[in-house]
Amino acid sequence: MDRGLLSKLGWLISGAVLGAMIVVGASVVAQEQEVKARTLPLQELRTFVEVFSVVERNYVEPVSDEQLIEYAIKGMVSNLDPHSDYLPPENFKEMQEHTTGEFGGLGMEVGMDKDGFVKVIAPIDDTPAQRAGIRSGDLIIKIDDQPVKGMTLSEAVKLMRGKPGTEVTLTIVRKDEAKPLVIKLKRAIIKVKSVKHKLLGEGFGYVRISNFQVRTGGDMIEAIEKLQKESGKPLQGIVLDLRNNPGGVLTAAVKVSDAFLNKGLIVYTKGRHEDAQMQFEARRGDVLDGKPIVVLVNEGSASASEIVAGALQDNHRALVAGRKTFGKGSVQTLVPLPNGAAIKLTTARYYTPSGRSIQATGIVPDVIIPRIKVEKVEEDNALEIHEADLKGHLDHKDDKPVKADQSEAERKAEIKKLLDSDYELYEALNLLKSMSLAKKMQE
């Protein structure tokens, strides 16, 4: 074996031995010397060094030691689970930009599928991906002419990002589609406004959260306050729309949940080490003062979205409606490295207040709203009979018509158009109205 190479990589083995000694020492103290001795996989380490040496000497083109070590790190981390990854410096920087709400690309949250393809978790509102019709669950098998199979998630994401205005072609496999779809998208600067709101009339509000950023909790509270002012009276309830929300910052999810709770557990985590054990409790102060909430979710609602839905469901504060969520209940910790890169490592699992693990099971709604296509039925006016069609009907010549405010009429028309085009929201609003009526009858 190459002695020079062994010397260069000797720090790997010696560092691992030292680390093992520290772990064993800590375990002896913690477990009162009831610990099984751990041995390093020295044979496997020798194999790694041998493979490293063979590749370095014999690969068809020269590859630097630094590149080989980076490839080894990528393989080690990305093979743990779909969400652990090695982030080179440029990817780490892009991830930091993502959490602040502005970045370049196509506008979708993705993960690595078990078969080695890139899986769409959810498209983000008002982005090229959403406008092109990309759906949660789509499998990306090619980016331009390059097959995704064999790429790491970071490499695939890097290919999809690029200069705003340039185009990229994705080949997608979609469930229930007979053949792959080829979709051309134009890259753009993604400026994500995570909270939108609208008054749906009669004192009912609509709050849409597209992802969880650092400012999302405060922005949502501000949106509800604006809805209160627009309504001119206390809100009767809200629909909180978390559909296709891929998640984001944990503290934002906690703050959104806390805004509707006076007490109770919001979420807790469990991992191997003490610093992975976290628990978040609600503080007194319900921004809606107990008014009904319907949380709207679907298969694209993941991670932080599932925390909010689970917290409000388990605390009996909201009715969850829609379809079963994505099921990403794992916690990733970012570990910055000296070279400007980072490791995104899964270190814990999320649990709802009642002790349910979100991981791979998701949140099951209280009311299932299936995905259906709603079409307007063309009416045969010739078969309709109204009062005005009857012989000798009374007219209304002396009635003075009341002129409707133009802006109010336009607002109602806009709401009707929204509800006509969004069956799930229409059903959620009906549920909210029923809950509000039931609450009033109990008062």
C-alpha cells in the first residue's frame, strides 16, 4: 500500500481512535461503567485507503485528493437518508439565502427518492415551478439532457439553479401518467412572500402560508390583524392554508402554532444525544380568541407544516382538512465546516403533542377532501321557469334599486372566482362556517 497515502490519511484513523476514546469515556461515566467496548472497523478503513489509492493512481483522468475526499464525504452523508447531505460552500450559501426569502432557481422544495431520482416535495407559490404545473410527488429523472440517477441532491439542485431568464428542461415521471412529461421552465429570482391573506366575506378570513421563514410567525399575526380591520368586526374564524408548504424554519412553525394556543405542548424532538431533545410549549395569548380554525393540508405539506397541523389538531384547537401530509418528521442540523461548506445531518425526529411521530406517517386530516376536478355544468335556460315567466306576474316598477358599491362588488366577484376555482378551499370554508355556527349555538 502507498506509504505516502497512508501518511496523508493517517489523521482519519488517529482522529477516529481519539473520538472513540472520548465517546467510550463519556459513556462509562454516564452509564456507570456499564458499556460495551467499541472497536473501530479497521479492516474497512484499510479498504477505504486502498480504494482511494487505486482510484488516484489508475482513474482514466487525474483526480485530486481533495476531490476524492469530497466525493467520499458526499457518498457517506447522502446515503444515510433522503435529507442528509454534504453542502459545498456555494450550496450552503444558497440554503442560507433560501431561509431569508430570496434566491435564484425554479421555486420548489425537493428531496432524493429511494430509487435515486429527485422527488418534488412541493412547488412554491408564484414561482416558475408552480406556474408550469409541477406537482408534489413528481419524480425528476432528467435535467436538460443529464440523467438524475447517480447524482447527489446537491448536484441536481445546482443544475436546476442558474442565471435568471435562462431555461431548463425537466423530464418528469408523474403517477397516473402513461409516459414521462417534458416541461420547459424559465429560471427566475425567487422572492417568496410566505404569508398572504384575504377576507372571504361574512367575517371569515383566509391566511395562506407558502413556507416557513424567519419572519413568518410575525407576518401571520400581522395578516390576521389586517383581516380584523378589513372585516370591521371580530373575525368569525379563519382557513389556514398549508397546502404544498414544504416547511422551513422550526421556530417559525412554533410561533405560528403558539399564536392560536393559550397552553399546551406544541412539538418535541427525540434523538440520540441530549442536545437533540427539544420541547416547545405554548404561551398564553390566542390571536383569534378561540374562534374556529380549519387547517388545509395535502400531500405537499411537509415538515414545519406538519408540526403546525399536528399541534393544533392534538390540542383540539383546529380541524385539519384535506389529504394526508408528506410525512417528513425528521430534524436536520446544519454543521458548518472550516472550508465554508456544511453537513446537513438528520439528528432527531419530530413528535406531535400526543406522541405521534410524523416521520413517514404524516398527519391524517380529520376531514378528507379528495383531489377532484370541478367543472361548471352548462345550464339549459330553456328548461328554467322563474316568477317572471308566469303570466300575470307582479312587476317591480316602483322599487328603487340599491346601488352596490363598485369596489365591494368587485371584491365579492373575486372571492367567488377564487372559491369556484379551488374546490378544497370552498369545502374548508363551508366547514369553518359550520364550526362557527355550532360555536354560536353553544354560547
